[in-house]
Amino acid sequence: MKKGIDVSKWQGIIDWQKVKAAGIEFAIIRAGYGRLPQYKDATFELNYAGAKAAGIHLGAYHYSYADSTAKAKQEGELFLSWLKGRQFEYPVVLDLEADSLIKLGKKVLTEIADRFLSTVESAGYYVALYSNRHWLNNLLDSNYLLKKYDLWLAHWTKSGKPDMDLSGECGLWQYSSSGRVEGIKGNVDLNIAYRDYPVIIRKSGLNGFAGDGGKAPKNSMNQGEVKVFLRVIRFGTKGEDVGQVQRFLKNLGYYKGPIDNEFGPGQGLLKAVEAFQKAEKLQVDGVVGPETQARITEILLEEQGSNIENKAKLIEVKNLANKIIELL
């Protein structure tokens, strides 16, 4: 377990070096709230720079007032604009708890949460929902949301200590709102993380990382799933394999759009595929067929080093692509 805090402008100016010396390993910082640019947290930039300089891993959260799915999407896009150009080793989070929203009812609140989180996730971020048991049990369809998204649970203990095990319930646990940490004046929320988010996020190439954090190859496409090349991928195709192609081309610099698992209009994926094909001297048709698939696996194989398991799976995929080429 890792020790963490979450902060906003209400904690004032923080001495992050002292926070680090106090044993804090991560912080979830507020980026802002609502859907207008002027609602960016006044200390977001300062907290990001200070924590990074101190070697503290970071996540970020957005406090929502969205009362419709359209506004939830707007808030998600604004949140993304604040995150842009930065790297976060911990999840980026929707904080949905405003009392003014309760009257909307479970169905609408669930749709709002889903729209915000899917908007941010599709841009290449590891997302989570911040909530408490009352909201989860009564105001949200938690069975639906928690099958899709991670949970940062707010559940404060009487002791002010993490004196129970909630690892089966959440990835992050906020267990106190009245903690004291050297370097911060006044109270601060205290958290623990059950999962090794820095490894998960870096290896997946999310949250501003390019997939090169440690053992993962730069152009990793989740090679553990051989199904990536069991069909031709063309305009109109949807699925996880499309997202893997998007991620591969993004890591090479050809693709600038979202990782949304869809080969559709307005993303630039078609042009990215064509640019890759042209650079690799392949037939330029914008279709990720056997020839293009074989070349992609060759590039991935070159970067696998001593990873025998991934090499074997990629060779299997490449051989399949080559057999199809022979039959054409």
C-alpha cells in the first residue's frame, strides 16, 4: 500500500519537500471544477510543479456540477485541457458529490458519470470515480459504473487510520478528512492506494506516458492479446483491436486523435494509417490488412528484447498475416 493525500486551493501553499519527507508517496490534486476555464484550481499549476519536483507521484480530480450528459462531456473536455502536456502516475478522477445534483435521480446521475469518464478515458487516461457508499448504494448504478471504471472510495474511519481492509472494494481509499501532514497547514485528506498505479499506468502508456515506463516496449499494443490481427481493420470497424492500432500509431507520432476503439470520421486515423503505409513502402489504401499487420508486428518484434512470451505471440500473429498474404 502507498500513502497519499488529496489537495486543492483550500490547503494553501504546500511545502512539498516536507510532505515527501513525511512519507507521502502520492497526491491527487484538484485541477478545477465546473465547465468554465476560469474555474481551474488556483493552486493546480503550483501543486503539480512542486509535487513533481519533490518526487511525489500525482493524480488529478475534477469536481463536477454537470446536470446533463452534454455538460458532463463539456466538463470532461475542459478537464482534459488542464491535464494536457502533463504526466500522472495515478488515476484522473471524477468527483461527483454535489448536493445540488441529487434531485436528478439515479439514471441521469449514472449517465452523467459515464459520459464524463468515457470522454476522459477515450483520450488515453486511466480514470476513476470518487464516491462514497451512500452515493454508490442509493444515487448511482454502481454495478454498471464499477464494471467499467476504477473506484476512489471516500469512507472515513472513526480512528482516522486505515484500520480495515477495503482492497476488495476499491483501488484508492480516502480514510480521513482531518489528517495532519508536515508541510501543510491545517487538515488534509488522507488516502491509501491498494494498486501499483505507476506501474499499471506507465506500462499501458496512459496519462501522458508513452508506454515506456520500465518493462513495456515503446510501441506496446497489449501484445498479450493475439486477437489484435484476426481480422482486417478498416473505416467503420470498432473494437479493442482498433484501439491497439490507434495506440501503436500514436506512439509513432502518426496519430493524434483519441484512443476510442473506433475507426471513424474526424479522428485522423485514416490519414495516420495511410502515412504509416507510405513511410513503410506498403500499399497506401488506409486499410490495416495482412500486409500492414505483418509490418506492424515486425516493428513490435524488433522492440521486444528478451521478452520471449511476447515474441512468441507476435511471431504467431505475423505468421498468420503472412499466410493470408500468400493466399491473396
